[in-house]
Amino acid sequence: MAHLNLTQVGTPILNLSNMTSKLEIFYQKTPLWMQNLAANVKGRLVACRRYSRDFYVALKELQSHESLTAFELEQLSISRLKSALAFALANSDFYRQRFHGFGLQHEDWFEQFVNLPLLDKMQIREASLIDGPLPGEWKVATTHTSGTTGQGLVFPCTQKQEQYTWATWWRYRIRHGLSLNERCAVFGGRSVVPLSQHKPPYWRYSNATHQVFYSMYHLNCETVIDYLEHLQREKIRWIHGYPSVLAILAGLLLDKGIKVSGVQWITTGAESLLEHQNDIISKAFGTFPIDHYGQAEGVANISMCKNRRYHIDEDYSFVELVPVMGRAGIFEIVGTNFYNNAYPLIRYRTGDLVKVGPPCDCGLAGRVVEDIDGRKEEGIRLSNGTILSRLDHIFKDMTRVLEAQIIQRSDLSIQLRIVKANDYTSEDEYKLLSEVKMRIHLPVHIKYVAKLPRSSTGKLRFVIHEEF
């Protein structure tokens, strides 16, 4: 097994949303060398937590499951579900009260389990899921998510959960020929380059983690050649990012008649990989994106195999596909996490939708799904032609924002429609506007509403455009 040398590739480690707003503003004002230093320091801290010896143990264990039959994998998943459920009932008054009267100690506990009430983000935002203080040996850190509705959720995450998550992600990457030390170009949503900067470099280095972070906020028809020349100068073979951002990069290159050579792997996550995005990315870079689905809560993970089919990682969590009323063949992903004892989630609704696919002949046993339909978003257009997408990270730390929606008017101005919690204050408004203005140089105002309109399937459109 190769050693990682503190590499944390494939997702941004310069997690500025983990800092206070003041620290992020300070970062934006520091010189270039200090910003690169910050990336290296943050990378070493994160990698030391994520890639300890236990990570390699988890990776070896998960790789051994690839030879299991469908029945063996199902039995393994049910066994881990029983353990997760027993832990929650023994250590959580929240779940004891929630599941009171279901008789889960009986031999028919599994039949009872599928009748337990579903859990959603609104029900746990203020809940304490574990009795008493968390044990110190759990090595708990704080993480957060926003999801497609813009609801902020901050919660504890054990080191074990984090390591199994990354071991699961690396298992599928290794299937596709990637190695743990491969250098990676990251096109994500972090504001790694100040908006006030109007010339290269539009990227920042984390040499400690073999990563280069590229700013999506500066990518447009005038700057794309700077990006391309730097990628080629650095001899980057692996690009990772949001599908929407990589599709913009690919489209800008193709508009100039450029097809890129030398890139062997494109990996995508955090959004649904749409068919037109897949086509334009593969056309520009000569390789098809390798995609996976997951979420910070760790209740489901779905990885692409060599046949480009999506397999549920049955050994990562217990995943249920719950039929969506009125939509034949469409299922909502509902999951129970296995490894995060600091924040057990039982029958947690992701709000993401899938179709069930036919079996795959790749040799992997996990259930196959198609058309993951949970994170399809539009972007907003800046005055210079840049298109920004995957904007939900703006709301990740806004725990007193219940829901959010972005409206772009025909004059390019932005309206934020916000459903606020009772304890929302003027300080939250200031923080929200600061987060937006740091990323978007357009007129922005907030409109507070009691509720946001939903689609017929109960989904919320995160970004809406007026006619241009």
C-alpha cells in the first residue's frame, strides 16, 4: 500500500468556511505567499486527521468487500445497521422517544425498522442526538452542510466517519487507476483568490497536499487561456471539481477551438453530473468524467464503476430507496450512517432522487441506480460573462437560515429569498451579505418570506432566472 505523504487530493482543503468571516476577510487581504502558506498549513492539519493509519486499515477492509456477492454484501449491511441502531437506542434519548412503541427488540426488528418515521434536516437542526458529552476518544470535529435547499446544518463528525468516507471515495478512484499521490487540480466553490485580483495567478498551491486550487470566480472567456496554460505548465493529469464548473471550463475552451490533451482523469462530485455536462467535458478533455454521489451527513454514497454505472456502496451506510408518490420508478435516497457515533442519523431523508437501474456486469455487487436527480442547479451570470454555480456553500454556516433561494433579475441583480429562524438577527444578515458580496460583484438584496415555493415533487429550485 502506497503512503499518502499527507496528500488530501480531490476536494478543497482550504476550507475557508470553517474560519470566521473575519479570518476569511483577512485571508483575502494577505499577500500571495501567505495565502499559499495558509493552504499548506490547513492541508497538513486536515490530512493528519483524515489519513492516519486507520485510514489505510479502512481502505483495505473496504477493498476486500469488492469480492462479496450481493447476498453477502446485504448481510454485512444489515449487520452494521443492527449495530448502528443498537448504539442509537442505547445512547440517544432523542431516538428512544422517537421510536417508542415500535418494539425494536423483537425478532422482527427489521420489519419494524422500515416502519420507523423518516428523519429530515429540520427535525435535527436543534436536537441533541447523543446523551451527555461526547467521549474524548471519539476525536470529534465539526462539519457542516447546506444541501439543495440552502438549510445550514452544523454537526459533529467522528474521525472514524471521516476516514471511512475518504476510504470509500479512494476505493472507487483506485478502481479507475488513480493513485493516492497523484497531483490534482481542484475546481470547486471556495473563494481562494480575492475578487479584487484582476490578473493571474487565479490559483493557489497546497504543495503539502499535491493540490492546486483554481478560482471559479475568475473563469471567463478572457481568462480561460491563463487557466489552460497553467494546467499544461504544471503537467496536471487529474482534474476534480463540480460538474457545472468543469462544464464551463470545457465550454470556454471549445469556444476557442481548443481540445486539451494530457488529462487522464476527470472526477466530479457535489452536484448531479448532467448528460450535457458529461458530453462537453469529455469533448474538451478527451476523457469521460468519473462521478460519485455523497453528502456530508454520510448516510449514502454511490460510486461509478468502470462501466460508468452508479453502484450504491452498501458497506458505507444502509441505503433505502423509498418510492416517490405519483412518480413511477423514482425513489428518494434515505440512509442510516454506520460510523458517526457522534451524530447517528436513522432513516435520514436526503431529498435526492434516483431511478433504479438494471444489474451491471462489472463484477461489483452493489445495487445500481441511474439519473441521480438531487443536485441539479443553475448558475448565475456575472457582468463579465462568468457563470457561477454550486452557490449553496454561501449558506453552509448560516444555521439560522431555514431555507434560501437565489433569484437573478433580468438586469443581473440578485435577490436572496430567505426563510429565517426565530433567532435570526441583524448580525446574521450582515454575515450573509458579506459572504455573498465576497463572491458576487452584483447588486444584492434580501427578501424575507414565510415559505418558498416547491415543485410537484417537493423539491426547491435553488436558483431561478428571470427572462434575460
